[in-house]
Amino acid sequence: MSNDTSDTDPIPQSSDVTEPLRRALGERYLTYALSTIMNRALPDARDGLKPVHRRILFAMRELKLNSTGGFRKSAKISGDVMGNYHPHGDAAIYDAMARLAQDFNVRYPLVDGQGNFGNIDGDNPAAARYTEARMTAAAEALMEGLTENAVDYRPNYDGTLEEPVVFPAAFPNLLANGSSGIAVGMATNIPPHNLHELIDACLHLIKTPDARDETLLNYIPGPDFPTGGVIVEPKENIAEAYRTGRGSFRLRSKWEIEDLGRGQWQIVVTEIPYQVQKSKLIEKLAEIIQIKKVPLLADVRDESAEDIRVVLEPRAKTVDPEVLMGMLFRNSDLETRFSLNMNVLIDGLVPKVCSIKEVLRAFLDHRQQVLIRRTQHRVEKIDHRLEVLDGFIIAFLHLDRVIDIIRYDDTPKPALTTEDWALDHVRATSDKDYVSPIGVITDAEIALTEVQAEAILNMRLRSLRRLEELELIAERDALRAERAGLIEILGSVELQWDKIAEQLRETRKQFGRSSPGGARRTQFAEAGEIVEVPFEAMIEKEPITVVCSKMGWVRAMTGHIDLTRELKFKDGDEARFVFHAETTDRLLVFGANGRFYTVTAANLPGGRGMGEPLRLMIDLPNDVEILDIIIHKPGMRLLVASTEGNGFIVPEDDVLAQTRTGKQVLNVGSARALVCKRVNGDSMAVVGENRKVLVFSLDELPEMARGKGVRLQRYKDGGLSDAITFQLADGLSWLDPAGRTRTQTDLDEWIGKRASAGRMAPRGFPRDNKFT
């Protein structure tokens, strides 16, 4: 092996190639990212399709599944797509094809499905072997011109066939049907629109190329979802979203009030937001009723058949329908927000977030290229036909000689392509040029080209009977006139746009407002203000007695009963918390883990039985003790402390929890929470397990929303036993062993700074070290 150490790279001696890991990973990941962006996730701005959709439709075209023809098994279609154009799983291909057939997902379906292709409830389509499909007229419009060299073709994945790079697209399918996808580092989400409005905007853009985005909103006011609904997004927000390519739209269900007579009524939802599964919506509404999150709603029923009909029953006929729906819009998918991210491939190569004008411009520029290519293709076809017609005319004038050559000449084609074969016949007829019923045929016009000779030789004998001279001339003149018009179009940009506008008007006539399903489905309305109804106003206020046992079984007994009355509990259980409340109250449950949980008194089980475990109503772990249950009083403050002697003051409004999991307020670490008492007075007293008492000013204690708190008292051993707030001028009170209230007014001996050790408790202080 050579030991040359020159500047040239050594020749690898094996198939192994070494390179830095960073560069290797970077290059490979970039390749993967580009492949995902261009060949999978992002649609093309020209035809609005991703490669999988384009290949599905092209394969259906190859199978001749026209909109007026028969159906074929979906398994056959997905199999052809997978075998010829799209080497991915057949399940993914079938799912993509099924979506193109779902009229609740696609505004203008491109596949006409026969069988179970899923429904708005979220049910999956039947297996591919059970369903059948064919193209729709809209899909055919997207592919109109494929046989006329309108677009480029590329080899398929194994090089045996060819597939179109893009479809000619007779309408702006990207905006008409929308698109969504997630690539690497980017995503797209485009809502469907009304095709009639899109074409109106395109015609305006043709007439006024420098039109502003705001002007286009006069033609395209917003999305048009296949499931209808009502858009309540302000116009200025819609304009900004279309201008920047990013934004969102608030979409609400469409509803109406149905009179049941005698003052009774119910709400009927007839349209639900786009991409909301009806079954999950019903489940969410049922859950709202169960947990009484919207107490104004009593029941929900799904009476849908072919159309959507979801019935909402109010709790009382005096309920305001607007208030009820406003609360449901806020707490369920009866109102959703559809995000707009117009990230598309420009010319199939460059991903870009476009405005609505840029997307329409990309479509129109594509239509111009398609028109030019189709026109050039037609001119070439006309030129070929004119050449053949000229040959037919010459052959017709010298029919006998042509027949003789074909009959007796061993090589008739070369004989026909020479000038001399008909000269004798011409000169024998006249010393001048031969005069036919259609004009003069000169010597120079007699020579045939190879194309003309081939056409004459391939002509059937029976065609000679119908091959009349005048008909040939009429066809030739018509083609020449058509060719002149086409050449004029190719040479004039203005005529090209006139032709494109004419094609768009024809498409609008076929798929516009007057066609079946072409009218706008999504309406617009003002959102209005949602009336904030106080929680207490939704519930009828009634007195109750809350009873919670030591084992955590809770119930609400009707009325304010005697708190000393003997109550029944399960064997081995006894009363722990018993207090008077109202049905409109919210209860704060404080656990030993330092979390506050919120329970609505109106949601507590009745008092006829033993109640229900409180842990089923809130997510309180089984090993966490319930320290206290108090009635929430807005504006008040709470003292919370742990067994380590750390604590702080927290506003009571800050501990309200919105979910079953509660709100973590006191961070306890390895310790546990111990004290939760409402703050009253200007001073605080704490007592440790060592029976030392410390009194200090409440100003030394911070007010926090969450945390571990500060040190209340210093201990050598043990921890905190109890803490209380009080008015220093009134003295410190406690219950002695005999149950009598004792008050210590002279507290100078125990007053100190926060976090000091304190002094031994006064004579007569309870042995359990508790103030109350």
C-alpha cells in the first residue's frame, strides 16, 4: 500500500466511507425533511393536491372510472395506486381515498363512493373490499387536458410508467376543498371555500391584476365549510388572516328554538362545526349535564337521521336561550376555532405561507401555462391534419393514378412522394395548370410528403365513396380558421386571459351556486357578548346540612338540622365534618398534600342514604387525609401551614380549583399539611409539639398564592401542633379539659419574633396542644 502523504485524498480501499456524524445526520435528515415537505404533507398551490390524492385520481382515470360510468371495488383502486404510483401501505391509500368521498369533510368531493365511507359521528369506513368508487365531475374537471400535453409527466417510482407532476385544474381546488398536513418543521391548515366565490375573485384578479387582498374579500367573505355552521369572527380578523396567511376563524353551531306549546320550548342544533364528531359532541354535552357545569341544561338527545338534529332541553322554561347557548359555546365543541395556516408549495418546489391573493395568482399563472401548452398541442394536431387533408385532396384529383400506383407499383410510398407521378396526367388534361372544381392545382402542389403518402396508403377503400372534394375543402378551411385563431391567442397575453376567463365562467356554471350543493352553506353573524351569569343565580338557593364522615363519605341533608343530632353511618365510621350551608355554596376541601379541591354544594348526593365517597367527586388520593372542609367566602384569607412549621397567608379566591385535580397551594415536600384556618385579627399564635407557644404580629407573615411559606416557629425536635390568628387586644382563648373557654389576655411572656422558639404554654393549656 502506498504511503503517499500528498494533498490529494487517498483512494478508498473498501466500500466503507467515513464522514463526520454531524454532517451525515444533517444531510440525511435534510433529505428526509425535504421528502416529507414536497412529497407527502404540503399541497401544491396549482391543483391543491398532495401526491397521494393526485395518484389516486390518476389511477382511477386510467381505470376509466368516469363520473357517468360504473363503479369499481375500492380494493382494486387502492391496489393499482400502490402497485403503479404510490409505494406505501394500502390502508393509508384507502383512508386518503375515503376522505375524498366524505361530503362532511370535503366541500366538493372528488370521489363518488358507494357503500359505507364513514359518517359525521366518527365511524370508520367499511373495509376496501366492501366499498366501490368512481370519480366525480369535479375530479374530471381537475384532469381536463391531460391528453393535450397540458402538464409535465415524470416516471413513477420504478420507472415503468409515467404520472403527471400536477393536474391542469379547472378550478382553484386548494381553496375550494382546503387541505391539512404536518411536515417536518412546518404544517398547513386551509379551510374549504365556496367555488362560485373563488371564481368570482379569480375573474376580478384577471381584470385587475394589482387588486388588494382586502378587495378580494368582497368576493370571498370567508370559508364555506361542508358541515355549514356560523362564522362569528370579526371581518377585520378575517381580512388580516387572508392577508398574512395565518389566523383563525370562530365557528359556531347553527341552532333554532322549537316551540312545544304551553310555554315549553327546546333548542335544536341543525349544523355543527367542521371536523367535530357528533358522537363525541353528544358525550361532552352529557358530561356537562352530569357534572352540572351548565346547570341551565337539563337533557340532550340525538335525533339525527340523514340531517343533524341534536335536541337540547332547558332546565326550566324561564331560561334565556341566548344565555344557555352562550354557556354551551364556551364549555363544549358547539363552538370551535379553525386555525388558518396557508403554507403551500409554489410551483411544486418552494414551501411558502401565502396570502389568498398569492394562492389565487399561483392558480391563474398555472392556468395560463396550461392554456398555452394545450393551444400549442392543438396547433400541432391541426398542422398534422391539414397536411393529411392536402394529401387527400391531391389524391382525390388523381384518384385513378393513385389506384394504379398502389395496385401495380412494388414500392408505392416512394412513388407517391415524387413529383413526377401525376405530371403526365396534368399535362394531358391541359397545357396549363389543372383546374378542378375547387380551384387550380399547380405542379408544385402535386408532390406528396411521407405523412400524406402514409395516410393515403392507410385509407380504407370504402372511404373513397364518402371522400368528396368539397367536404375535404370545408374541413381544411375550418381548421385553417381555427389555427389562425389559436396562433392569435398564443401571440396575445390579453386574449389568453380572455380565454381563461371564459373557461372559468363555464366551470362556475357547472359547479356554482345554481348547481346541486353549490350554494354557500356557512353563514356569518356577530358573536355578541356572552352574558356572565353568577353561579349562584343558576341554582335555586336552599338550606342544606353538609355531613362528611371520618372515612370520607359525604352527603347533603335537606334543611338546617340540629348539628348535635345523632346521624347514621356505616359500621366503623363516624361524623367528621357537620355544618350548615346553602345549595349555592362552593366548598373548599383541603387535603394533607397541600392541595385545595372545590366541590359545588348543589352537586352533593342527597341525605337519604349514607352518601357517596368524596374521593369519587374529586381526584383526592386514597392515602391523603381530608384536613378540613369550609364554605368559600370571596375576599377572605386563609392561613395554611405544614407540620414542619412553615406557612403563609393565601387569598381565598386564589385557592378555587377549576378541575377535579384541585390546585396545589402549600408545597409540603416530605412533610404534610396541618393547618387551614380563616384569618381573623392582627396577631398569630403557634404551638409546637414541645408545648412551646409563640405569639407574633400577623404582619410578619407573607401573603402568597402558592409556595412553601416561611418559618413560623423554631424547633429542636418535633414540629408544629397548631396555629391560630386572633385579635391581640381580646387575648388568646382555648378550651380547657372541662370544655370551658379560658382566655389569656396578658401575652407579653409569649410575644416574640416570627421563627423564634417561644415559651412553655400557659397553665391550663390543653394537653392535645390544640387552640380549638
